[in-house]
Amino acid sequence: MEFIPYKANECFEHLYYQIPMELFFNKNYKYKLNSDSKILYCFLLNRVLLSKKNNWFDEKGNVFLIFTRKEVQELLNLSDKTTTKAF
């Protein structure tokens, strides 16, 4: 695979997911969540922000989101069994 460096005008063209550092340092999460689960959490967090933007709230003000297992399998390239473990 050939290395292709970034050009100066390409440096800020990317979007990023954020993973809370707490998932890696807090003992309640560090040893209980695998890497797939931590990545899934950042996808879910991103979906919550999208739901908020689209005003997807229930009558109590709770944000809801739609994220199917199939979408998770495709995004993370996981089997159904591994996807189930990530949840």
C-alpha cells in the first residue's frame, strides 16, 4: 500500500467521532467495555446529537434515536454475535 500524505488544504476537511476519555480511565468502564463497545458508544453519542438537532424528543423531553443492529454491523464490520456483545 502506497503512503499518500495529506495536503495542506485537506487537513480540516474530515469529520470526527468523539470517544469520552472516561471510557478508558474510569474503572466502571475500562475493564467492563471492550473496544467495540467503546466505539459503539461514540456512534450512539453522535446519533443523540443528530436526534437533538432534529428535535426528536418525547413528551418528557427525553431524546430518542434510531440505530439498527444492521447499521452497527455494517459500520463496525462486525458479525451479529459480536454486535450483540458490543451492546
